[in-house]
Amino acid sequence: MANPDLRDWLAQMESAGELHRVSGANTEEEIGGIVDLFQRETNRPALLFDDIPGYPSGHRVAANILTGVRRIALTLGLHENASEIDLVQYWRKHLGGDAKTIPPVSVSDGPILQNVTQGDAVDLSRIPTPKWHEDDGGRYIGTGCMVIMKDPDSGWINYGAYRVQAQDSDPRIATVMCSKGKHGDLLMRRYHERGERCPIAVVAGMHPLLFTVAGIEIPYGKNEYDAAGGLLGAPVEVIHGPVTGLPIPANAEIAFEGSIGPDDLAAEGPFGEWTGYFAGGHKKAPVIRIDTLMMRNDPILLGAIPAVPPNDDTFYRGTYRCAGVWKQLEGAGIPGVTGVWSHEAGGSRMWLTVSIKQLYPGHAKQAGLIASQCHAGAYANKYVVVVDDDIDPANINEVIWAMCTRVDAREDVEILRGNWSTTLDPTAYPDDLRVFNTRMVIDACRPWARRDSFPKVARSSKALDERIRAKFGALLPPGY
């Protein structure tokens, strides 16, 4: 399928038994409350809300989209039984300068143009936008979104996933929050430093693969549409916004375009974030003055909701981040890496586990120190645990067992101070305008000097496992 859309994805998930429909939940608290309950554990089904009070039947909301391994695998075109580390291997293959890219193609029409309003007729309140958390400062239309901008000099098109709040005071405006240093922030400032308005488009419903690309670290100067086309195996079809000219997926559900003026700010937040806290506070954020609102018939708003991990905002990103750490470890000359996992409880950033085949004294500690500071792993990391290759880094019970039985805290724990962090980390400490944290690197491998004499593990051999499966497989539960 050349250009699958959100509806194709929902049909695929329903066919696979990965979609749960909910009728009659309101936007004030019930949709957000149901999503919160569902995403407290991974591998629960995606959600599709319909018959939302106060809105026409058919105006829907999709959420809890990428919080399951099987669902992510199906989205990426992998086998439904793919493991966590299989997802990491997928991104290892599709990372870097040799990754396949296919540029987008322009088309003159598409479903997104089925309903177009402009100027004073723009009304974001027509879209059933939930209050996702009980204590949020408003309704966030942009969570599972694409925020599209253009470099004023080179014409480079960039899209990222930044939170966008619909402003109750005026249905023709929204605010966007881009953290300092993110590509969207850099591009916006280029316009504002010239005294110009920054053109912007926001897409709030699209195939989750396009959203996935919005949420990962595509290098500066590279086009996310090109990367998405490479993953899809076909160019993304785009229309161009009638006012901004920015490219918008032709089969998107909801999109709006407009511009942001210098020093045009409005109240934004608070919003429950990926660390599980309302750490961002209530601040001023740039205002989008909307020129055009576009919607399909019976539009579907896509939500990807940060909250106490695991959550939609972090779980899918963890596999991409692990692949980045793995490649950067190897790029730094670390041999014998057999797996990397970023645990969902740490928002897929704060806890990294690296498995290695030990090859020399100090190998494990070297791998842990580099993983804690390489670009893919450094931001907001708190713990790095290095384990032997007999431990599955994605199995937290095995990891904790290794920590309990192979760590001597006198020798195997390093404390690093003054590391790259974020204001969303409640334990970060400020120094002027900078934010730091402290992190721990734990060597949970068998001690090098005792690797041959360390007690043998009390578990059946792989050979015995296979003999048992071959003879008694029909009697064993799935996955054994």
C-alpha cells in the first residue's frame, strides 16, 4: 500500500485483535481517564473513541497507539511475533547515512481537503480534543502530531512532534511548545530574528509511522518525509497548504496552518509529561494564528499521551534510541555488544541496559560509561546497567537478578555528576541557565577475574529447552 493512512492502520490493528472501541466517553475527563488506565501496562490494545458527547458521531479519537511490542512490529512491517530486541535491530538497519530515503511527491488533491475553512471561520473547537490529564491546563490537540516548518534560507522542510494546546479563549489560535535547541525552536528563531512571522503547519491525525518519524532524532538538515518514505517503501503524497505552502500529508485526518509572530505568546500548560510529572509548569508559549483548518469527513484525532511511564510518548521511541546507543557504542570501538534496551519505566531514557560478551578487563565498565554519555543515551539518563550476554536486556527480572547476584557495590558502581538533563526531570539541579543530573553506571557482569569460576546458573540448557519444545510443544503455553 503506497500511502497507508490512519484508517488503514486502525483496520490492520482491529484485524490483528489489537484495537478496542469505546463509545460515549466525554472529552472533559473520561477519554483521558480511560487512556491513563490502559497505558499503565504495555501490550494493552489501542483505543478508538466514538459517539463522543457534544460532537457528531464519526468524529473520533484514537490513542494508546504504540504501547505494545506486537503493535509496533506490525506498524513497521515486521512479523507480529517480533521481540523487543528485534525492534531495536530494525532501527539499527534503518539508522545512519546508508538508510533508504524516498522524497515526498506533491499531489493536487486528497482527503484532507474534504473540509476546508479559513480566516474567521476557523474553529478548533469543532474537533473533539480531550483534556488528557485531570490537572492539565487545557486541551492538547497536538500530542500524536507532526509540526511542520521550513528553513527560511535553504528551504529545508522539518517536522517534529511538539505539544500543541488549543486555546479556549479563541478557537482560531493554538500554542506550540518547542524545547530550546530542538529543530522547530531553531527554525522559528531564524524568522523571528529577522522580524518575520514563522510559517507553521500542524497535522493531528496521520498514519502512526509518520508520527513515529516525528518523534525520533532525524539529523539536522535531513527531511523527515524522506525518511518516512524510505520506511514505507514509497513516497509520501503531500498537498501544499494554501497559505504557507508547507507540505501536508494528503490523506491526513486533521491539519491546520498559520504563522507565529515574534513575541506573540499566550499561557500554556501545565501538561503531564513523559517523566510522569507536571514538571514543565505553567508558562508562556508561541501562538499559532491559524489561517486554514482542514479536515477529512468524520475526522480522527490522534493522541500519543505522555504520563507516568510506560506511555505512548516514550515506549515506541525506546527501540529507536537503543539502536542509536548500540551504533554509537560500536562507533566508539566497543566490541561484543549483544543487545541494548531502554526500559519503559524510565520513559525510555532514564534507564539503559547494555548486554555484552566480555572480552577484556574493564570492558563492561567502559561500555557503561560510553553508553551513559554518547549522544543517543546521554540526555536525561539516570542509570546504565551492563550485563553479560546470557541476560536478555529487555527482561527486567533477569536484569535485576544480575544486579542482585553479580554486583559488588564497592567496585562495580560509578557515580557521574554534572550530566545533560532536562527541567522535566524532577531531580535535576540548575546552575544558572543550565540543567544537570547525576547518574549511576552499574557493572552487573560476572567479575572478570572470576568469569571461569563463578557459580553455574541453575537453569536448563538451550539444548534441553529445544528437546522439551520439540516433544511437548503442543502442551506448552504460547511463548514457552
